[in-house]
Amino acid sequence: MKVFQNKSILILTSLLLVGCQTSDQKLPNMLSSLFKSGSSQISEVNRKKEPKLFGGFFDHFKHQSIKDEEIKVSRSNPTFKAFNQSNIFYNIKTAIQNHPSVQGANFNVKSAKQNIKTVASGKNTQVNFQALSGVSRENQKNTFGALGSMNISRLLFDYGALDNTVVSQEKRYQLSKVQAEIAAETVALRGYEVWLNLHRQKKVMDVYSDGLALAEPILGQIKNISLSGLADKAMILKAQQDFSKLELANSRSSAELAAAEALFDDIFPKGNIKSLEGLNVRRIMQGAAAKKAMFKQAAVLRAQDLLVSAFEAEFKTLKAQKKANVSMSAGLTAPAENTIKDGSANVGILVNYVFNDGGRLDSQILGLKEKIKELKFQRQNIEKELESQLKVAIETYIGTQKTFNTALELVNLSKEVRDTSKDQLVSGRSKVQEVLNAEVTLAENKIQLVNAEVELKLASYRIRALTHGLTKETGWKPFY
């Protein structure tokens, strides 16, 4: 019996060595690190009385407070170049890299990658140690006792349940990378929008400022004429009304400029607004070619496909759990004294099968099946929304092209009317009030032209975002 017991311990030790080697854990290193003696206040006399095998092991259980770890993140402080056409890609790329939503998405990718390792660890050999010590008193004599045990287990077969769980986490890891891409695309498009809108408001302010500068002396002339008795009151009121329109529009535009600057600062913090210049209209695709390109590169569709794949892998996992799983289990128990003589070991195969769980697993399978159906219908809805967005963007582009051309003609015509009124004012064939009215009309038409131009550019960028994406051309790459 003693020979058999010793052989059992040797066999178990071999199994532990093999199991730990397959799990990238060297047994000698593991044991040496576990049983290594640390610093202790126990005297050398008392140390000699400790069991030799488990003496250092107990050092791992000394009371030590767990320090609070404050996880900090730094606030980005990006540096932008002048906001002109030549630096556009650099500034957009910098904005993407430093935006909190993109940085958070990148760390989510790292977290998802660790989840794969967490799940995959279930395929490796699992080793646990336990220790029990105490003192017993019998016949006025104190006896110290200590017992140590080591258990090892390893999954052998589970019909692919764990493998499919790993696949599900891998799909979610890929999904997190696509979500980071979506976050970057969102910031890029938002960057172009705030850039164009701020430039719009600056141009509008310039138009109103120029209009007021030209209209104010004309209004003064009208008042002088009124004082001389050569003009009626209606003429004065009409002139004041036109001038007040310009002042009101200028005041409103000033507030809109401040709002545009705040939105610009959100994407381009501390960017030099004074260096801001306009952007060019982007070349776009239309018709079937645009639709095909959009569906080919749409990150939201790729994200939905990966989410469906992740749930489908989970579905396979649940179905596999209805079957039995097989694992190896072994254990070693040894006292501090007479370790070889009184130690015991066991090794065997464990078969686990859930005969009846009250329908819990079946309900989970049915629920997940319905969830997968929901996700597939969501994908169809995403396709419809993308088609609608592309159609609206293209129609807006075409419509604003016509509006821009019309507004340009109106501006040219308004300039001609204004100049003609000024020329006729000298000969007395036009009134001062008509010149003022021409200046106000010209300012209004210039505003329409500015708005049409910006809306045309915005539509071109939105179409470009749908059909090509906006991040690749900037050279942006995630840091995960």
C-alpha cells in the first residue's frame, strides 16, 4: 500500500508538471516562487520549528492592506497649425487623435482584447493550493499541525462550448475596433462641419459690417435732407427701417459667431481662429456608383455584422452546454510531517451533465435566437437609413448648386443696381433712400450666397463621408 501511495504521488507530480507546461507555467518556478521565504519578524529559533515544506508558503497570507489605485487619464493638449487648405488633413487628424470619444474607444479595444485572454484561460490547466494549520492540545501537550493540498483540473472536451465563447469575444474585439473607426469618422465629419460653419459666420459678419459701414453715411444724408425739409417723413422712416434691419441682423450674426467659435473650440481646442480660411468643395459620386461605394465601406454595417456573428457564437455555446463536458481532475494532500508516508493523491476523469435545470438553458437559447433575428432586422434598417442619408445629401448638393448659381446672379445684379443708383444720385434721377435700399438688398443677397456656398460644401463632405470615409485620407491610425 505504501509503494502504491508513493507511486500515486509521483504520477500526480508528473501530471502537474505536464499540465503546467501546457499552460505556459513552469512548475519549478511556480513552486519556488510560492514556497520562497519572505521577510518575517519570527526569530530564527521559531523559524526552525516551522514545517520546512510550508514555512515560506504562509508568508503569502500575512496581513497586508490593499492600496487604493487611482486610475488617471490625462487631458489632451493638441497643437494645431494654421487653419487653411494645405493643413486641413493635419488638423483633422490631430483633432481625431486627441478627442475623448476616440481615445475612449481605443481603450475599449484594449479591454476587449483582454476579455479574449480571460475567456481563453479556461482552456488551460487550473491549479489551486490550499493550506490548513492549527494547534491541538491533548494530555497537557500542545501539538502543531499543518496540512497542504494541491488540486489540478483541465477541460478535455465540451463540444466546442468554450471555443465558441472565445470566438464570440474575438468578434467583439473586432467590433470594438470598428466602433473606434466610427468614432473617428464622427469626429472628422464634425470637424469639417464646425470649420465650415465658423467660416460662414465670419463671412456673414464681414458682409453685415461692410453693409453698415456703407449704409450709415447714407442714412446721415437722408436725415440731413429731412431737416432741410426736402424729404417727407415716410422716406426717413423707410430708411431707418432698412438700416435697423442691418443692425438687427448684425447683432444676431454676432451671437451666432460666438456659438460657432465655441463649437469649433470643442473639436479644435485652442486653435487659432484668426487663421481660419475656407475649404474647397469635395468631388463626389452620385447614382448607383455612390450607393455601391457606401455599402462597401460603411463601418456601421460591418459593426452590425460583427455583433451578429458574436451572438451567433454565443448561441452555439449555449447549445453545446446542453451536452456533457469532460475534464481531468487530480489532487494531492500532504501533511507537514511524514509527508510521503501520510500523503494522499487522486486522479480521475470528471463527466458533468446537467440533466434538468428547470428549462433555464432552453429559455436562454430561445431568447438569444430572437435577439439574433432582431439584430438582422436592425441591419436592414441601417441599410435603409444609409440610403436615405445618401439620397438627402445628394439632393441637397444638387439643390444648393442651383441655389448658389442663382444667389451669385442676384449678387451681381444687386451690385449693378447699387452702382447704378449711386451714379443716378449725382444726376438727381435716384433718391438717397433708393441707394440705401440697394445696399441692404446687396447685403441680404450676399448672405444668401455665403449660405448656399457653405451648404454646398457641407453636402459634399457628407456625401464623401458616406461613400469614401474621411479618416484614411488624413493618415489617422488607431493607437491600440
